[in-house]
Amino acid sequence: MAYTVGEVARAAGVTVRTLHHYDEIGLLSPSGRTPAGYRRYDDADLERLQLVRHYRELGFPLDEITAILDDPDADPAAHLRRQHELLTGRIGKLQEMVAAIELALEARRMNIRLTPQERFEVFGDFDPDEHTEEVQQRWGGTEAYRESNRRAAGYSKEDWLRNKAENEDWGRRIVAALDSGAPADGPEAMALAEEHRQLINRWFYDCPYEMHICLADMYVADERFTAYFEGLRPGLAAYLGEAIHANAITRA
């Protein structure tokens, strides 16, 4: 069977721009084209794309994936064993970070010293204390919780409004990138992912790349966070998650 680039993008959960990029770098070129020059993918192409996505989820860079899939002498098992060792070595550390990461959007609302009127100006109908008890029970002992709580306690109304404005501006630009078809692992999306990490660093707590990756996974796995990003633009949670992964791999 032959599939259009749009059909493949929807089936694989990637953007059309990403598939174009894969074609341009020789990672996944369609097996055929129509007389008008439109890409047509067959079942073998879809199987290769599945492998590409699998390796990407494991953290492999695109050039290494190309080498694994195209080199007849490459040993995929050896690559997987090496990646398994790297991931296993990080599991303990990442598990400790997960609790702090889940705190990210909740802890910043803790100990906000604002009057009721000021809170309404900043947060509208949202109650920043709604999950206070849950957050304290689950993450009260983490360093990220203490640091975020300490910073938030000192912020004025003007600080919170500035934080809100920065996040809204970033949100408009990441939505624009998604709407434009910019690939999640391309330079524009990765730059926005890095800006997202720097916002956390600047306002709440140190967010190394390993922590940012776990935060990205939470955006997709936790329906509360997914709903927030999907409210900005359907598909944004997965798009941002992929951009954060790509940025962390490239920079780290």
C-alpha cells in the first residue's frame, strides 16, 4: 500500500515537517513519488519509521540512528546494550528527581503572599492553594520543593505578573512553532525548549537536562499537565516533550 505524508504523520504521531526533515537528511526517504512529485510511503517505510521512533525514545541522535539502520555491519544489539547501561546508571538519580519535577507547576504557587484581589489579578479563578496539601505530603522533603517554595515566598504581585507575561509570551511562540510545521527536533523548537528550562531555572529552581526530560515525560503522562498544554494548542504536550528530549540530547 502507498501512504501520503499526511497519513504517515498522523499514524506515527509526528509532524509533516519532521518527515520532510527525515527525508532531507536521508534518515527516512519515501519509496515512491507521484507524477506530481508528492511523497508516497509503503509498508517498509512505515517499519523503518517505527524503528526510528523507537531509537529516538531511547535517546539516540538522528545521525546515529541513520548509521544503525543503514550500515549492514552495524550491531543494533551493541548499541542497545550501551544505551541500556547509560539509562540504567541514571535510573536511581532520575527516580529521585521525579518527585521534584512533578512539583514544578505546583510548588510555584505555594506561600504566595498576595491579597485576595492581587491573587485574582494574577491567577484569575484558579486557586493556587488547591493542591497544597498533596504537594507537601509528596514532595515536601525535596530540595527542589524547598528552593521553589523559598523563592515563591519572596515574590511580589509585580513578580508574579512578570512571570505570567513571560510564560504567556513563550506559550504563544511555541504554539506558533507547532503551527508553522517546525520539527520538534529542529533548531527553533529546541531553542524554545531550552528557554522553557531557563524559565524554570530563573524563577523556581535549578533544572538540569535530566530533570527537564522527566518533566517532559510528565507533561504527556499526567493528564493534569497534559490538559494545560493541550488547552494552549492540541498536540502541544507531545510536541514540547519531543523538543525537550531533543534539546537535552543535543546540548548535554
